[in-house]
Amino acid sequence: MTHLVRFLKKARVALRMHRRRPTFVSFNVTNRCNEACPMCSIWRDEGEDLPLAEIERIFTDLRRCGFLVSELSGGEPFLRPDLFEVFKVLDRLGFLYTLTTNGTLVTGEQIERLSDARGLLQLAVSLDSLRRDTYRALRGCDLLPDVLNTLDRIAAAPPPQPVKLNMTLSRLNYQEVFDMIRYARARGFFLSVFPVSLGGGFEHRADHPQFRASSGELREMATVFVELSRLKKEGAPLWEYSGFYEKAAGYLLQRPMGPCGAGELFVDLHSDGKLAPCIDLPTCADLRQESAAAALARMKTQSERIRSCSGASPCCYTCSYNISLTAEHPVRFVLENARRTVKLWVKKPKA
């Protein structure tokens, strides 16, 4: 994909976002995972994976409805042997897409093959801690050395797409944030930081006792996000729009979050083809059995449930409020990213 074509596609995405039109579909390519994060329940239900033919049919239908970007995750996507075939399907259909992995299974050959994924916008690797004991507590497995080895290989021979680290912030790791920024900067990576979303009964919520922070810890974590907002405005290698970090600080202090774009700007596609307004709400359609247009029409009947969720039990995911805030403030988002890019050009990362 030429730079001009990619730029035009991104411009179209930005315009559609600003108009609050359906644009993003998060897709769990598989529920299977080799980790057992207590903050996530997807790995507890392996379910079934859509075959390639069904993925192509469903995404063809979603494309007709205006969806342009897919966020590919899991589970662990690299447990799916035909993952690169999924990329080819999305490339044929003209989608842009991102990929999130825990980084424990990625081989050097697979890193090289990412160059062939024409629509890939970014590679995200989950890294919640640089301390082995803390990583084990947060991810349910003692696999930190594997992730760091993968990141060393990526830094030595980076793919053409930006690489970012995903850090879910909690009372166990918030004091590591600035070490993580330095780690990311030294390797030419970006850092994405978002607070763990508390509460049971959801796919990405944590009700484990280890996440129950005191009021003092919540205030300290909120202060971290306020500082991240300031650093982003100065050009630090942080991924999100600065307003998201301000929103995250408010979330930790239990301030109202306001409406998000669930079911309107973005939807969540499960590994078995069922569709939900977002990763935190129940499915309300099945794209194996009905068209995307019919599913989106039914999605409109979920508006009261979506409003209730954002008011009574909000989350603070980057796939919800970051996208929503970016859609509201596209110019500020572009200017912040331009400042970040200039800093990267002026000062190359150290080896």
C-alpha cells in the first residue's frame, strides 16, 4: 500500500469518526490464550473460531456498512495458525487493522512477515510490568522473559508499522509507568496506558482482590494519568490522545465518564461471529445468521442499555473512550501526534 493510499484511507477514517458513523470493529480472532490474566475472562471460554470463509463473508458485509478499521485481538491471536491468512482477507477487502498480542509466541519469521500485511496500522504488545513477580501476578503466567525476548527482536529489526506497548494500570504496577516510558523510548516504541476496569460479570473487568485499591492508591494513580496527559502534550512516546489520560484520571476518582461510541462508532465481534455494542456488553446479534445491516438496526435498540452502562458502570478502555475522544477532537489529536513524530525524527532512540 502506497503512502498516499494509506493517507487517504486514514483521512476517510478520521472523517467518518468525526461524523460518528460506524467505523471500528474489534474482533477476537480466537478466545484461546496461553496466559490467564485475572483482569480478563475471555480465556476461560475457548468457544469456537470463525473459519476463514466466514470471516471473509462477514467482513465483506461489514465493509458494505461502512466499517473501515478492525482491531484484532484475542485471546492470543498467534495461537491461530491461519492468522496471516486473516490479514490477507482484510487486505483484499481494503480494511485497515491493528494487532494486539501478548508477545510470548511471536517468532522472528512472523515479525518479518508483518511487512506483507498491507493494512496493518500498528502492532501492540501487552506488557504490564518489567518486574517478573508483578508480571506473573498480572498475567497469570511466568512468561516475562519470553515477552522481553520478542521485544528485543522487534527493536533490532522493527516492522514497518509502529509498535506500542499496552500497559493496564492497577495498584500493582502504577509506580512503574515512568520506567515503562523510558523502556519504550529507548527501543523506538510507543506506550499505551489505561486503568484496569473494575467489577465482575464482564469480559474485561477485574473483580480479583489484588486490584482493590485504597482511596489513597486511586488518587495516586489518577495523578499518574494527569502527568501522562502533560507528557503527551510535550511529545512523549505515548499513544493516546491527551484527553484520554485526563478522562482516565477522572475514572479513577469516580467522576462521570459521559457517553461513549459503543454500538455507534464501534462494535465488538466475538470469535464465534456474535456481535455486541462493545466488549463489556452482551451480544445482541449473530452475523453468521443475519446481515450486518440487520444487526446494526437491532443495535439501535440497545441505546438505553449503552447509556446505562456509561452512566452507572463505565469502563475506561482505549477501544471506547480513546476512540470517542479522538473523534471529538481530531485536530488536537493530529497536532499532538505531529509533535511526537517530530521528536522521534530529531532524536533517534538509543540502542
